[in-house]
Amino acid sequence: MINNKIIVVENDPFPRLLQAFLDGQGDPQRTAAITDFVAHDIADYPRWLADTRAQAPGLYPAEVRLASSQEELRAALPGAHAVVTESLVVGATELALADQLKVVQKYGTVLRNIDTHACAARGIKVLTLRRRANVGCAEYAFGLMLMLAKRLNETPNLLSMEQLTAAGFTPKHFDRRYTSNSNWVRVGGMRNLCGATLGIIGLGEIGRELATRAHAFGMSIVYHQRTPLPASDEREWHAQYRTLDALLAESDWVFPTVPLTPATRRLLGREQLARMKPGAGLVNISRADVVERHALHDALASGHLGGLGLDTFYEEPGSADDPLLKFRNVIITQRIAAQPRFNAFGDLAELMAGLATALAASLTPSLTPS
């Protein structure tokens, strides 16, 4: 087996942690930063790291080369035994440079940036990872939608008549001789998810996790992205393609699940919000700037937008008197959708174990007698 393994890793916030896990350089400042980063969920980071390395025998130590661009990826490939990529392309051009490559690890499950046929022709294994962090994001987004649909953010722990009245409700018992006393608080405007339409902008890793849950809830699913999926994928995810305008007009709930790039900044502006179905809800666990701030406020103020769930704000931290907070149908949280922290660290631990197994199989010399 080759002991001096070389692994090229896309320089994204979480995958790049593999350099700290595998390179054998015990930088105290880096270790302290990561210990602080995980302390609220992983109390003993050094112990976690030792256990994770033990579950990936033969992988540590390794030379980890970080690549932030396609050009850097190509420059790092000669001599590399493995590549970990989220969005960087591994195609014929890259494979031609990778004379020692044995494994391509996708940091996710969607393989559109990897030429799987070219890898197979070279005998290069392609591994995938269903990321716990993406599952957490989908669960969190559904939690926000459920809270808005059932108005759960407005009613919890309001038990007395005084509390309920102060919160703007008009509680009063019904005439029990003729009716039940269900919803004596008289909370109106609650909605069911079953039978509603969910519009997902970007049916990628998180979008597909959302589609799985929406289907289980009995929702109809439409999606929009630059390139429609093959019909077989649409059937798998129970989703139908729409133009962006059609998705906005048709959906009862709109979920943008796109990264923040120059192309997606203010993707939903005043015109797009106006095209949404009146009363529809918007849940954004992407970045706040995917939605234009002032247009968002005005859509809520007019009543055209029926609710907002937002997990990242325009500034971090924000202001306690921000105008968006005055709306009762708004829930804003603090970039916590992907939590707990051991979601992402569990992803990386599983990735390391998978790489160790794949490299051990591919780099072990043949034992066939000569």
C-alpha cells in the first residue's frame, strides 16, 4: 500500500477541514479555531478527531492539496490519488492530468459535475455522500413552513385569556351544546400542506431532500433551474419543471435553494415577488440576498406575501428593531438550518472512512503469485 497519499480537496468551508484532519501538521491556532467552532455540539474535538482517524485506517497522514478553482484543481491533480469535489468539474481534461487517481469523492449525491463514464473507463471509483447537513436543512425548512402554516410562532405558551388577548387574539368558548370547543382561541388563517404546491428553485442536493419530504406530505412539487432534469429524475423526485414565472404563480410555498452568486443575488426582486400567488409563503434557507430586501418588506406590508421563513439575515448580527420583525407572519433565525454541528462533521467522518476503504483496495499491490 502507498502510505504517502495525496488528496485534492475543493476549498469549500467544510471539505477544506480535511486538510486539518489529515495533513499531520498540528497547528495550535488552527486546532483552537476548530475546537471553538464545534464546542457547542462536540465537547472534545481532539478525541473526536482521534476516533475519526481510527475509523479511516491508513488515510492519516496524507498530503491535502486545496483547490479553489478549476485551474487550481488541474494544477493539483498530477500525482494525486483522490479528489474530493463539491462543484468543481472532474471530466476528461482533468482525468488526463491525474496519472495516479484512484477515487473521486463527490461531496453530495448529484454527479452532474463528474464524468462517471470516463472514470469507469479508467477504473476510477466514484463515491457519493448523502450529507446529513443537507438533510438538516430540509428538515429545518419544513419546520419553518409548518410553523407559518399552522401559525405556531404566534401561539405557543399563551395560556391565559390575558396573554391571548394581549397577543391580538379574541379567545372565547363556543356554545358546547351545539359545537365542539376546538380552536376556542379563534386562530384563523391556518393552512394544510397536503394538497398545496411547493415550488423549489434549484433542485440540487437540498432541493431533492425537500422534494422527498414534500411528497410524503402529499404536496405537489414544481421546480425551476437553468437546466431541466431528465424525465427519469423528475419521476424519481415527483417534480415537474416550470419556468420561474410559472413556478411563482402556481406555488403556495416557494423555497429558493441556490447558492449566492452574482447570478442569484436578488433573484427574487419586486417583479418576481409580485408574480407569486397572493398569500403564498416564502421560506429561504439559502442566503438572504437571494431576495431583494426592500421588495420583500413591501410584499409583506401589502399582504401579498403570506409569510416568510428566513434562516440567514442580511447582516449578522442584525438589529432588534429591523422592520421585518414587526410582521407576525415572519420567522427569522440565525443561520442554524444545517445544525447540529455533528451533521457536517459526521459527513466528513463518513467521507474519510469511505476514502480509506477505497484507497486501500486500489493501492494494495496484487498478491497473485508470479
